[in-house]
Amino acid sequence: MSKSMFEGQTVSPSARMRELKNRSRFSSQARLRAERMKLALDCVYANSAVTVEYGKTAIRVRVADAIIRNRAELRLLEQEWTQSGVAKDQLKGSVVYSFGD
């Protein structure tokens, strides 16, 4: 199993099962896309925790404590992702990129 939002955390078995169930709703291509986004975001943000969260209708890649390391590269990635249907939301100290299958 790839890294998930539960890595390094103590969670209930029901939360882990819910994530596995939600993860199975998406194609392997969509899961691969999320992992690629996670790797790219690890490169452009400094000192941040990047996690993949599987919901019922969308996959979210969350960047906690978002401090931008490379603005030019981030801009290029976001332009490409916007064209392919990825939505960006900014929350308190976090940035969330989400897309459906």
C-alpha cells in the first residue's frame, strides 16, 4: 500500500478501512496520478507534509504547512493540472489539490 494520510498516525481500524474502501473506488491510473502529484509537490514545497486522501468522489492531495520553494515550477505544474481538471483550494496554512476519476 502506498503512503496515505494515516502514515505515522494512530487511527481507528474503521478509518483505515474507510480509506481502503474509498481508494478502491478509483482506477489505478487515477491513483498513480495522485502519487505523481505528491512527488511533484514534495519538490516545490519546503518543510511540508504532502498526503494523498481518498474520498468518495474525489482524490485530494493535501500540502500542510505550505512554504513554496520553487514558484516557477509550481506555476507550471498548476497550469498543467488546471487544464486537466484539478481544483486548488487554499485553507489555513494548507493547499489542497483535488480531482475526480
